[in-house]
Amino acid sequence: MDKYKVSSNLAISENGFLFFPSTGDSFTLNEIGSSIVGLLKSKKSKSEIIEAIVEEYDIDENSAERDVTDFITQLINFNLAEEL
């Protein structure tokens, strides 16, 4: 699947603090994690997110794909995102 939806009430600050009000859970993200969540919130597909990460950061496409996939899987496991 290439499309994902993050929870609508998921809040993220500019410094990478992620807060899920319905459970009270909070997480601290690095810069790339913050970018991925922002791109997911703007309804970008996984392939578009990978492309954006490759362009923005000094990372090859294979590493970006692996990292983005792993990160999205973690979001799903914490019920912060879902596949469409």
C-alpha cells in the first residue's frame, strides 16, 4: 500500500514533539521523522515521501525507502496512522 492517513487529532510541534490527545501519548521525533509526519498529514503517498526525503537529506533512495517504511510501520503499530 502506498497511501496512509495519520490520526486527525495528532499534534506535532515545530521542534518534533508529537502528541496524541486521545491517549495522552507523546513522542519526540528527529527532523526526518517530523518531515515524514508532516508529509503524511499533507496526504503525500509513500513514494512521494521517499522522493522528498531523498531530495531534502543526504540519503540514498534505498535507505530512504527502508527508513520511511520502518517509520510508517511504527506509526501504525502505535495507532497513530493507518493504511488506506
